Amino acid sequence: MSQSSVCAQLRAQTRIPVIGAPMFLVSGVDLVVAQCTAGIIGTFPTLNARPQEELPVWLKEIRHRLDAYRQAHPGEIVSPFGVNLIIHPSNPRWEGDLEICAEHEVPIYITSLHAPGKVVERVHQYGAAVLHDVTNAKHARKAIDAGVDGLILVSAGAGGHAGPLNPIALVNEIREFYDGPLILSGCITHGKDVLAALALGCEFGYIGTRFIVTEESMASHAYRNMILSSTSDDIVYSPFFTGVPGNYLVPSIVAAGIDPAEVRGAMVGAREVSLNRDSRPKTWKDIWGAGQGVGGIDAVLPVRALVDRMIVEYRAAKERLDAL
């Protein structure tokens, strides 16, 4: 299937062109099912299903609940779901997770941190789509050479391991050599932001942080409340914790007893946090990630209500542009 066909097929299976980003320790069965039944593509990292034996259990449960919803609501759009594979030597599970997901014919794969050639080769056998996270043109070219079906552009301001480039610059640079599907990540919180991504020439918006603050996420109440009380001033971009630059909530850093100034001063390529391995705070569990769009998040909502609101915002923004 051509890239344009894959994109058209995915767009036809959504109420608004949004992919819910897979978030470590946040995205689970409930969030994925809620996203898909609300009409957007829901995803989760395979590492959230632990131990590995839980992964097929999760996949079966998601399939069962989506099938049941389709039968109960035959006139509604139910979007497909996907998984995130961290294809990196530091993740010894990824090849086993790939085989489990392929056996269950997962329709969408989001790959990151390494060239995804093995994933593409395996899942294209049954027609699945592979979307790859990139932060620059160099990584984009490698992913294209590996045969991916689309690129997720992780631009400045995105939660977690984000890139440093402005989204306009990143989109324009990659469009110079790639005309396939692009999914834009970085501070997309409202429906109008999704429309802006499309105006830039992308096919989907990619939303993570906003879905942390939903009733169906696995995030703790403390994590959700911290996002609700934070603004962009409370986000720090640093490689301090993992060696790869990411966006983190300053209040969670302070709560862990770490000086934010030390985090801000960390250099790319430096070793990860120099604290005792047995006692140091764990990234994502104790040190919480979030994007710069936190200032636009105002309430904990059910996923359905949030998606409905995004659709209203998207249409209103389009009408304003049409009027101009």
C-alpha cells in the first residue's frame, strides 16, 4: 500500500486528525480504548505492559473492547490503535514485543531511537503502518531509507524527549525531500493547534501532555494536578536525566531534591544524573515529563469530552480562517 493510501485510510478512521502519543507509565488499556472510541488513534508503549507476558493480555483486551463498542455503536467511527517500540539496545524486550504485536496484527507501530528497518520488514508482511519519531532531517532520511510509512516530527516544546527545532523550521526542512505523511508533535493542546499542523503541511497532530490530564490515563493525581498548576515557565529542557534532551516539570525536580539550576546547566553528551543509582529519582516515575503547552490545560476531562471539545475548536478555527 502506498504512503498516500495509508494516510488516507487512517484519516478516514478518525473524527479529527489526531494521534494520541504513547506515554511511558501513562498510556494504558483504558486510555487507548477511550481515545479510539472517541475517534482518534490511541497508542501505548509496549513497555507499559509489564512483565512482557502482560502484553498479549493488553492487546486482546483492547481488541475485545473496541469490537464490543463497534457492535454497540455501529454508526460511529472507531479509530485503530497502535504501539510504540523503543528499538534501542537499552531495551532488551523490543524484538520479543515486536513478535507478540505482529502475531496479534497490531495495525500501527510508532518506532523511536533507532533505524526501524527490522520493524518495517516484519509488519509490512501483514499490512501494518510504521511511523517513526524524528527530531531532525538526518534522522528523517534514515527512517525514510528504512521504508517507514510516515514521520512523526518531534519539535521544540514537545513533552518527553523533544527536539530543539521550531515546528515550522522542521516541517519546511523535511518537506524539501519528503512528500509522505507527516505527524506534528509539540505543544498541540487544542483543536485549533491541530488545524495549524495541517496548515503547515502535516497530515496529523500528535498529542501527549493533554491526555495525561484525563480520567482514563494512568497518571497519578499528583502528576495531573502538577500539570494543571504549571505554565511553560515550569518546563525545563535538559539531557540531565537520560543523556538525551527532554522536557520536564520543574516542581517534580524540586520535589526530588534536585537543584533545577543544575538540570538547566547540563550539557548534551554528558553522563546522566550523577546520583547514587540505587537512591536517585527515576525518570518518568519521579521526574515527570510534560510539554510547554501545559499552560493551556485547564481541567481533568474524560477523553470523549476532550476530543469533542477539540473538534468544536477545530471547526471554529477553520470557520475563522474561511471568513478571512
